[in-house]
Amino acid sequence: MAQFSRIEVAETMKRTGLVPLFYHQDIELGKNVLTACYKGGARLLEFTARGDFAHEVFQELGKYAQAELPELILGVGSITDAAAASLYMQMGANFVVTPSLREDIAKVCNRRKVLWSPGCGSLSEINKAEELGCEIIKLFPGATYGPGFVKAIRGPQPWSSIMPTGGVSTDEANLKAWFDAGVTCVGMGSKLISKEILDSKDFQGLELRVKNAIETIKKVKI
């Protein structure tokens, strides 16, 4: 079961401003990625469960995080149905991220009081997700909508908490545009944990990239 409440997860997202996204089938490599992100200051990580037997990898990473990285809030992403959400929550997922809005996932997460963040792309979807109890909306794909969409949404709905994923980079101008628009945090995958870093196993370089990204976010946050 989850080690962190959904309130703790939401507050950590807001405080750090960054949710790294990562998937790889190699468990040992995954442990090194988690450690590098943790040392760099990240306190959340979304495991994007996209491969065969991904749940087995997640299970091992969850055990490792609980034993070695006690402040790391490990969640799962790319979840498309309630059964998968339930499976990962049973294995300790502290939050669940979905590419689209699904009420069946909302129900099982709410039942266990686990934060869930659905991918939304319209004001109607955002409103529906909030009616279902969503704390932080995932704007996906972020690159399609851009910071202007977030600013427009938060004009009439300043209470909406939004996390863009896709179209977010470590570039200061990019991060400033998103946070100026009013996002709560950003999700960052290959722009942060790149294929080159994984192929070369440059975990010290990853630690530095995460550290710099968090420092930049602190600098540009309103």
C-alpha cells in the first residue's frame, strides 16, 4: 500500500515543482536512476509502466526505494484501466498517472485515498476530473496546448492545479513560461532522463541535471 498520503504527494509536487518520468526494463539501471534523481533533490518519480512485465520492475524499484530512499515518493504512470491501477497500488504506488480521464481509475484510487492525475485536454475534462476529486490535473500532451492554455484555464479557474507533461524541458525559458502561466509542477521525461544518459549510464550527469532543473524551477516559480 502507499507510504504517502495523497495530500503529502500533492504538497511535494507543489513544493519541488518537478516529477521526473522514467521507464526501463533493467532493474539495476532503474535503481541507479532513482538514486541519481534522489541525490539531485527530486522527491517524486513517475515510473511509466509501458513495457512487458513492467509491474515486476516496479515492484523491485518500490522495495529499493522504501529501503534506501525513504523520502522518495514513487508513483506509476501510463495506467489505462482500473485493474492496472489496483495492481500497482497493491505494490505500493503512491500516485497514479493516466494518459486520459477514466472514472474507473478515479474510483479505485479514491477508495484507497491515493492521488491520481488524469491526462486532460479540455476545460470540460478538467472540470470533470475535479468533480471526481482530482487534486492535480495532468495536461497531456503539454506541447500541443502550451503555457497559453494553462493561463487561459486558470483565469476563470484559479483553483485548478495543473501539471504539463510533454513539451517541458530543462531550458530556463521553457520552465519560466510554464510557471508564469501558473502550473503547479511539471512532468519531465526524456528531456531530463535522456536516452544518451541511460545508454552511457551517466548517473552523476543525471544527478546534476536534476539538481539544476530544480534550482531553475525555484528561480522561475511565481
